[in-house]
Amino acid sequence: MTEGKAQTLEDAIRVSYQTAVGLWGIQPSEFWAMTPQEWWWINDVKVAVNRPPGAVRRLSDLEAWAKAEGEKYRGRPKNG
């Protein structure tokens, strides 16, 4: 994977999983149960907390790609 760019959906899922579980302390089962929209809600809060006052938030290439992919699934019910 090129740094900052997801080459496949698997790359985006791996990075999202590593972020949620490894950095944020979310349980693996909770990660797999959440929707892409829920992940983005948590991400938005985590990024806002760590952003210096007045800083402009820009999406990385990976975030932009993953967010676009997630838009396809917003509003769909969870499996299970």
C-alpha cells in the first residue's frame, strides 16, 4: 500500500481497524458491528479533539476514498 492511499477496499478496512482498535481502544467485535457512518462519527470526534484551535481539517487521500466508499452504505441497516 502506498502511504496515505488505499489501493483496495481491504487496505481501507485494515487501516480503519488498526485505528479503531489500536489507537482508540474500540473492541474488535464493536468495530465489526459498526456501520461506516458510525466509524466516521467517532473519527470526526477523535480528530476534532486532537486538532489545534483554528486548524483547518483536510481529508487525506485514504480518508477521502474511505468516506466516498462509506457514502454508498449510509442509511443501510446493519447485518445481523
